[in-house]
Amino acid sequence: MKIKLCLFTISFLSHTANCQSHKFIGYVLDSLTKQPIELANIQLYNSDVSISTNKQGIFYIDQKNLSSYIGVSCVGYEKKQYYLEVGKESFIILLRQSVHTLSTITVKSIKADSLVKLAFKSLAYNVYYPATYNLYKLQETVKRNDTCLYEGKASIKVFSVSAFDNIENNQVKLLSHETTIKDSLAVFDLNLMNSPYSVVFYDLIKVKPNFMRGNTKNIKYVYEDTLTYNGYKAHKISFYSNSYNGFMYIEDISYRFIKVEFNVLSNKPFSKNLKYIKFYQKVTIQYKKEYNKTFLESGKIVIKARKSSNSPALEIDCHFILDNILTQNITPFSDVEVAPNKPLFKL
């Protein structure tokens, strides 16, 4: 009986030891500046587990499998693999900056302290979530001797609306909250297919914004300001095209409400007529001098954004054009707050 009891005890302790987990704490730092890298992605190999580092560049893993590898990656840095080893539960991972992960852009000519226009290359997320993002890190890398030239912080408001999510009687109707938007950029991805399209800006501050920038071939439009809504003067922009497929821009526009209508007069499916509408809030960016050169040749801007502290990070890949970047008498970055933290659309 005693022998059986001993065997049972040994078996139980052995099973407990095998199931014991090990807690690892890692620090992800920039190999050059030794500064923490926030929201770096940590992927546990052979597992669905994926976590991100906090503002201090720290992450935690509670791992039962002692022979595990993790992959560490972040936009603008080289990927790295690390082996989790018992006895080394606390460790530092250094990531090297890599301009090879960033495509280049052409730099032309304006003053460095003037407004820099950002043109976003791709942005997609679920439009049913409040589309308010806080830009917490902005880094620009210049492809010249692998030198990181500028870095700073700002805040930006970005929201996007898909036309397929709110259709009523062959019309898409989208109405914002009562939130004043100033100096924004509206981008329409359209395929009009002989159908009229109208955008109504209520309580428009700038009566005639810069309109129809971008690919505007074969577009006809009429500008009106005879509508009202809840006591607000409404300014309506209507247009149509016989053969148009591309992007249209409305720049430097300020308004309180916005309503978008698309009237389908053809028998073609609605989803083939209007793809999406995107609005970008402009920000003013200032630069700082790093080395004494008159002109830059190419560069890349990387923006990281997140919805809230309880949601995963959202990475936005974008490109920009800088005209005439002069490196003389350039001031450092300043923080810029450009929009309220309120959702603009109810879908």
C-alpha cells in the first residue's frame, strides 16, 4: 500500500512540474537610440498568441512550453527571432532600423515651415466603430546614408465611410454628428457609371473650397447653396460623369454637418457605382535640422494609430510629398491637436 501511495505521489508531482508555467518579461528597444519601441508585435511560434509592447517597450509571456521561439516585428525595423530560455526570464531585444521596409517618395520644393500635405495610400477599418484615432508617434526616415532625419508627435483625426453600409431607396445617406470640421480633405473613390452624385455640406464655413482635384476627366458638376437642414444653411455640390473611374478630392473644406447622396438611375448594382468616401484632417508639421544639406531626395513617413487603450494597434501605411524642404532655420516638432474625440458618423 505504501509503495502504491509513493508511486502515485511521484506521478502527481511529475505531472505538476511538467505543467508549471514560466513567466517571461521582455524589453524591446531601438538598437541605435536605446529608446523603448511601443506596440511592437510579439508572435509566439506554433501558436495563435500575439501581443504588443506597452509604452515602455515591455511585454509579458506566461509560457508552459519551454522550447519556444518568438518573432518580434515593428514597422520601420528589421524582424527578429528570439528563443525563450528557462533561467533567462528577463531579457532585452534590440531592433535595428530598416529603411528597406519603407518605400521611397519624391521630394520637391517649398519652405520647410509651411503646411505639409499628407496623401494616404491605404486605410481600412470597420466603419461600425467610432472612427477617432489618436496619432501618438510620427517618424520620418530619409534614404540617404540610412539616416533617421526627423521625428516628433502630433494628433490627427481620420475617418472613412463605406457606401455599401447605409443604403435606402437606392440612395446612400450619411449624416455626421454636430461636430465642426475645419480644413479637411475629402477623398472619393468613384465609378459613376452615368449616375448623378451629390455631396451636401451643412453650415459650410468656406463657401467655395478647392474642388475637383485629382483625376477629373469627363466630370460635370454644379454648385448650389439653396438647401437648409435643421436651421443650417446647406451648400450642395452635384456632379456626374459619362466615363469616370478614379479619385476625386475636395480640399480645404470646413463644415458642421455632411450628407452624401447617390442616386442610381441605371440598372447596374449599387456597389459598382461608389466604393468609399474618406476624410482626412490636415495637420501642420514642423521639422528640425539634422545635417546641413539644402535639399532632400527621398523619404518615407510611417504613422501608427490606435482606436483606444483596450483595442489592438492599427497601422496606417501612407506616403507624402514635401516641396522644397530647406534645412535652414527649421524649428523642432510641436504637438498639434486638430479634432475632438467624437465619432463623426452613426451607421
